[in-house]
Amino acid sequence: MMEIDKEEHMQQSKDRALQFLEKNDVAGAWNSMVADLERHPETKGHSGITLGMKLYLMGSIVSVEKMKKFIEGFN
């Protein structure tokens, strides 16, 4: 099985996370994004995971709107 490239994987991760936000599930969106990123060798341990976790725990990205902006800006 051929592995998809980093950009395609990142977009798929974002798309899945945004589906959770459509259901107002901010925690689900974040967990989905992290789980997906950890599955690909080029996104595993991405620095945005650490940043996002800090922002999430501080309450900075706990609304649907703020999480959506964070996810869409992820690269």
C-alpha cells in the first residue's frame, strides 16, 4: 500500500477534524486531528500538536470558531 504524502494527509486530517466541529464537538475535533497526525511519519510529533494542546488547556481554542480557525491554519 502506498502512503499518501504529507500535504494530502494533513488535508485529510483537517477535513475529519472539521466534521467534528460541524457537530459542535471541539474535543472530538482536537482528538481526531492529533490522532491522525500521529499516524503519518512526516506529521508525527508535529510542533502544532504541542502548541494546540497548550492553547486548548489554557482555554484559548475551546470554541468551535476558534478551533476551526486553528485547524484551518495548521500546516
